[in-house]
Amino acid sequence: MALHFELVTPAKLVLSEDVHMVVVPGTEGDFGVLEGHAPVMSTIRDGALQVYRTQGSAPESIEVRGGFAEVGENGLTVLAEHVES
């Protein structure tokens, strides 16, 4: 099973793929999202998203600046004001 993850900025769709897990820098603290996570919406703080493509793999860090994260039926969507890859 995999989590569908999309990273979007106002300018473009940065990433759209199935991954194992994403750790999001929420304003109330970091939180991990796996397939089947309960629906939630959170603001995000400036920091690094940690994207684990497969179980046991080293994470890829993607710097984000502000925005929102939403977990729903279709997976995780991060709407970031700015992304530094």
C-alpha cells in the first residue's frame, strides 16, 4: 500500500507520486502521514518535508515555506507558498 502525495505551489504542481510516508513540519509540531491516516488539516511552518519513498529508505528533504497540509481520502496534499528543492 502507498500514500498518494502531492506538493503544490501557487505556480505549479511540484510533485505527485505514491510514497511510503511523509513527515510534515506542522505549526503544532512535526507529524507523519502513512496510508490510511485519519483526515486532518494543518497549517505548516517553514521547514523540511521528509519524503520516504519506500519503507526503510532514507528520506528526501524538501524545504517548504508556509502553507497548509490536508490528509483526505485521496492521500496527502501540501499547499506550500514556496518550495526550495
